[in-house]
Amino acid sequence: PDVRAAFTVYDAFNPRSSTVPVARAGGVTSVVSAPSGGLVSGWSLWADLLGGPQSDAVVRPALALHVSLGGGARSRGVAFDALRTLLDEAELLKTKRQAWLDGRLRPLVSRHRDVEAALPVLGGRAPVVAHVDRAADIEALLRLADRYGLRLILDGGAEAWLLAETLAARKIAVIVDPLRYGPSGFDDLQVPADLAARLHAAGVPVLFATHGAHAVRKLRQLAGNAVREGLPHAAALEALTAAPAAAFGLTGYGRLEPGAVANVVLWDGDPLALDVAPVAVYLRGQAVSLTTRQTLLLERYRTLPGSPAPPLPLPQ
């Protein structure tokens, strides 16, 4: 159960969720929905927040394989060994499938469908998102990437700045939480408040994530906090638009250019400012409603029978 490479969030993704209009009203047009838990969590997906059928919303049902490394109840050595076992068996299946089917090779340690599911990460055909913080764990992960040709994206990366030059040279993106202040355990003892700024200055692609469906609308606030800690404003906007598409290999996303997917948000000011909101959101060229469950409840309960009259507007 700790290795579940065959798991996919596609089966559980609900494009009609009430959280989808809320995210759109916050200026988000596309999301990565990712699994969690275990050593190998499974496959994430990339979806446009259209609502409606899964088949319409989901752009790439198998986007990236997610793994989680670091300290905790599980030994680091055991975790890396288990991951190597999965990748070794994927290579075996890739190169000697018929021999395995004929029963001429030893039985697999991992479940057959988990091994099959891991095949796309060999040689970097699909990325591996590694939830990892400690610099030593990142170094071990880089050796693993060299051995199997993995295309990495780091999630967390508290101590990634210690390896910033290496990550920049290899074009490995890091998903940063700008609200992380100070260590929370032994894996992130050297996490700086200006992690995003340090990585960007070294040339490392920076991304942001809320790690929760109910907080997606706050994504731009994370970017704003990174700007406060020294990340250039233009780099923060890129981390919300072009950088995720580039890191995950999505063409036509994150840029305003001929032939691109027409996912566009119009704002009434600086998107990173708290007092600014979208005035229009377009998905694949079509305007979508900014009405949400929250706005409907606001209108429903704005005035109740017997409640005091609303205050007079302040003079302009």
C-alpha cells in the first residue's frame, strides 16, 4: 500500500464541485489535482475548470507521478530502496516483457499494474513530482534521476536553495510555499523566508501550490507573499501562468499568443493585490460565470425579514 503508482486521481476528480466556481472567481483557470500519501502516491491530472463532464475538463489524465521522500516513520534508506525497486522492475518490464510474461524471470516485488504505471517516467517521458525538503534527500534524488532518466519537479524544497545552481542547470522546477517561515522539523532546518526569491535569482523555475481544493483561490496571495520577500513581480506572475505549463510539459497554456488555449483572466488592477478581483474569466475562449455558492448565499441572506436596514453608503 505504500507504493501505489497505478492510483490516479482521474477517477475521483469532480469537475462539478462547488469549489470549481470559487477557484474561477479567484482567477484560476486550470489546476493540477494531485494524490498524496504513501511513498509513491500515484498520478495527478491537469484540468481546465470548465465544470461539466470529466472528459471535457481533464486535459491530461496522467500528468505526473508523485512520490514523497524524507523523514518520518519510514526510514529514508528504505524509501529510496523501495523506489529503486519499482523503477528497476519498470525497466525490466520495458526491456524483457516477453520473458517476464513467459515466466522466465523472477516474480515482481511490486504489483504488476504499479510497475506498468511507472513506465512513463523512465527516460523522462512524464515528470516525477517529488515531495522533498532536505538538501541531502534532494542530492540522493538527483542520483536516482540520473540512473533512470527521470524528469523531476520538487515540491516543498525547503533546502533546495543550497543546490540552486545544480537545479538551475538541470532546469528542475520547485513548487514553493511562500508562507513557510522557519523550520517545522529536521527536514527543513535551513528553510529561508525568501526561498522563492533565492531560487529565482539562481535561475530555478519557481511554481506555487495551495495543496488544497478549498484554498485554490488564494494562489495569487501566495505569489504576493513571495514578492514581499524579494521575488520580482514579473517572476511571480510567471510562476502562476507560464512556469507551471512549462514544468509539466503543457503546450499552449500560460501565455497570450496566437494558437494558445484562450484561458484568460481580466483583472481590475494588480492580480497580486488583495483589494483586486477578476472582472471576467474566459475558458477556451468562452466567458464563464463568476457566480459562486458564496455569492448566491450572500444575496439570499443579505436582507432578512425583520433585520435592520443596510447602512447608507459612505460619501465618495
